[in-house]
Amino acid sequence: MGSNETLGKAGATIVAHENTRGLMASEWRTPEALGTRYPVIPPYPGSALPAVTFERSLKIRLNGGDMDLIFLPRAHSGADVIVFLRDQDVLHTGDLYLSNGFPILDSFHGGTIDGLIAALDAVIDLVGDDTKVVPGHGPVSNRQGLRAYREMLAHGRDRIAALVEKGKTLEETVAADPLKGLYPGNPGCPQSCLSGPSTRTLRDNASEQRDQADEGGWRRVGTSWSARSS
């Protein structure tokens, strides 16, 4: 969204999910989390807002080919859209998939770990073995990479949920390093820079799910981690 204003002023037609426009048109006041204070982000100017929006899916015919835009709810955020260029057999996942580390969950705006795993299942069913998968971060990948990422998230969620069920605090859960060994790391970001923030993300997600289930109001919400956290 950061480049939308520049592109809009240049005459580009900006396309996004309806939720994205709603978020961009509103002031963002993210609650303080884990000792991190987030700046207040004012509404985006009109030139940055999407001119074309949709609710479930949209097909765009461009340069002789078809481009499918598909909404996947309550995953990385509440406004995730994948872009599938079927003629080229290329799919862009956005931040639903990171081929170089653990996920970012923006639960302040609708992201959940269970929704993210469900979205990955949908994407895995959609692509073929030869499809080029372009992630939100990291090298270009494929269906096998998606499957490995999905399994990593599921294992991490289950490990942390087990600690939550035992009544472990956030500090105890992070100290247990339940994500150890799930991701081999990369030269630019060793596991230590990923596992702590991601453990906090998934631990808070599991804790909130348990609390809401106990109250009889089961609705998966989750808690986010931002790359700005320390």
C-alpha cells in the first residue's frame, strides 16, 4: 500500500479487496503489544485508495491472458488476495507465504494462524507441481515449498497450543523455544531472530482461542507480530 499514492497519481488503476479500501480509508491505532508502541497511521489520501474493489474474486483480462484475484479470509490479515496468472502458471501469494521464515500475522486487522493454514491448503489445491509460486518474501518457490511451509506452521501451532494448555505464561513459552528446529534459517536471518517473535504470535493466538472457547464464544482471533518488534 505504501506505493499506492505514487501509482495512483501516475494514472494507475488500483485494485484490491473491499476490506483493504476500508482499512486504508480509516485511521490505524494499533494497541501496544509486547512492549512495542506503534505509531498512529492517518487515513490514506484519496489518490492512494483502490478504485476497483471486490468481495470474493475478480478476473482481469490483460495482454491476452487471464489474471484471477482470489480473496482468502482471516489468514495473514483480513484482506489477503492471491493473484493467479493461469496462462503463465504463476501464482503470487503475497504474505500468505514466506519462503524465508516464519509468518507475519496481522491479527489487529483480521489475521489468524488457523485461517492462514486453511488458506495455504486452498492454495496448495489450486496450484500444480510445475506452478511458479511467488511469495511475499523470499525466493520464488513451488507447491512442494508451500506444503513444507504449511506443515511447519501446523507443527508450530500445535507445539505452542500444548504449552498454553499446560498454563505456561508468555515468557515461559518463549523460553521453551517451541519453534526450534522447524525452520533451518538463512544467512540474512538466523533462527534466533525469527523464533522469538513468532512464538509470541502463535502463543497469544492459541491463548486467545482457548479463552474464547472457555467462554463459549469460539471465534479464532489471534495476536499479531510486526517486524518492527524487538
